[in-house]
Amino acid sequence: MADVYKKVYIHLVFAVKDRNALLDKKWRSDVFGYIAGILKRRGHYPLAVNGHYDHVHLLFDYSLKELISDLVREIKKSSSDYIKDEKLCPFKFNWQGDMVFFQ
């Protein structure tokens, strides 16, 4: 039987709730590194994690071992908890709740 190879790249973008500019330049690279760590621990290969004051871009090699919605939920929950636990943001921090897919 022939070997099967797969390569799936995913580009996710999600925003801070209400697009508030809460991702301060002083610490957002720490959050991006934390998110890259989440991807690695869950078996994905991060190619780029970056963003700006109000949103994040993730480009990664998707392993097909879990639902994308479960992965996004975990990234948002864990990174939000990290921001709160480390007291990085002086304001109430949450990610945008809606998921929008474009075709």
C-alpha cells in the first residue's frame, strides 16, 4: 500500500473583545510565545504567531488530530488565563467570542 502524506496549513486570526487595543507592545511577544507553546504541546507546528494591538495571527501546520474549534477554544482560554494570571493587562481582558470562517 502506498504511503499517505498530508500537509495542512491553517491561518487563524482572532481579535480582542470589541477590538480593544489591549495587547501592549511591551508584553504581547510573551503572549505570542505562549500561544506558540500551546500549539506545540497539542501536536501542531507553529510557523508564525504575531499580531498587533487588537488581534493575533497564527500560521501553523495543522496535525489533523483535533477539531479546529476545540484548538481555538483552548488557545483563547489558556492565553487569556495567562494574561490574567501574569497581570499583564490592567484592564479586563477577553478574546472575541464569535468564530467567522471565510471560504
